[in-house]
Amino acid sequence: MTIGENIQTIGERIRAAEQRFGRELGSVQLLAVSKKHPAAAIREAFAVGQHCFGENYVQEMTEKAAELTDTGIEWHFIGPIQSNKTKAIAVTARWVHSVDSLKVAQRLSAQKPASAPAINVCLQVNISDEASKSGVSPSQVPKLARQIALLPGLKLRGLMAIPAPEHEFERQRAVFAQVRLLQQNLNAQGFALDTLSMGMTDDMEAAIAEGATIVRIGTAIFGCRNAINTGKMALTNPL
């Protein structure tokens, strides 16, 4: 299947999940995760109407952005953030999903170009308490949210989570429900958060059921990393 066909298939899954779980049609955005795939593949996806792309590595994102300046792509940074890499992120990305410390947020705020719009940020929550993953613990979310909301040049939009893999649908939902409740609690405290960045290829339906507004899909669009070409590709279990 081509990249365009894969995007169409994912779009159909998203719309079906919206309908199934009573979500407003079009309320869930597809973020194409393009890490480790070439600029030519991104250009192919852009040509069929996919305009938002997520990258995990700063240098890779900036190199692709420089190669694709003619497209008007909206870049989302979704990987762990080293404080010495924040300037490149602030210059390139319109969204940063993986903020998990005040220091990183302060640097993004200070390094955003004055002429650029505010950077949309999500707090990454380590909802499954995994030592191997970035993110702030749920108990620390309210304090960090209050601190970041005061920073100029940033717009706090919501929460992002990458739960530990679960294979049962109801167990997937239960974890995503915890993220949704965190957001609801913040909004009850006076925030106006409208974004839940959660759900990937294998659990996006459960995420949509629990309020995801952005799902991050890579393999089901581009194929296995480092094994892509810009034409047709063979995918093993692409969805």
C-alpha cells in the first residue's frame, strides 16, 4: 500500500471510532510520526493532505524542516527533551508534546523567536510510572501546569501520555481514562485545556474513547522504520 492509502485507512479508523464512542466528527487529529523516515516520504504524505508531523529527535526534525520549507508543514516535537536542545525546538516546532520540567519550559519560553506565535505545549505524564519513560508523575502535574501557564510565549494546551503496552481494550481505556481525569481536574481548577495527545497504532480506538484529540501514528502510515521507500511498501501488520 502507498503512504496515501495508509493515511486514508487510518482516517477511516479515526472517523469510525469517533462515531462509535460518541465523539464529534473531526474532533480527533492525526499526527503522522515521521521519525527515521526520509523527507521524501513526508512530502508524499503532505501531498495527500497530511500537514502535521511528529518528530522525536531534534537534529532530524530541523534537517527535515529545512528540506521541506516549501510545504508549510506544522512540526510537532514529541520526544524526550534535553535542555541544551530547546533552542532548535523553539525555532522549529509549533507544538511540543513532551514538556516534563519547568526548566525545559522556561528555556522554550525564552528561546522562542519574538515574531513567532506562541508554542503550543502539552505536559507529558508518566501515567504508567515507567522508569524507562520521560514524563512527570500525575501528582506533580497540577504544580507544573500552574508554573508553565505563567510563562510568556507558551500556550499550555493539555496532556500527553505514552502508557505501558496493554493488549486488552478495556485495560487500555482504563489507563487513558486516568489521563482524561487529570485534564478534567486541571480544568476544574481554572485551566482551559483542550488537548489530549494519546493513542498510537495499537491503542488509538481506546484513546479516542477516552477523549484523545491527537493520535500519534507512525508505522501504520510509513511502514517499519529504516525500511521505507517513497513508492509502495509492504507492511507487516500495518494497523
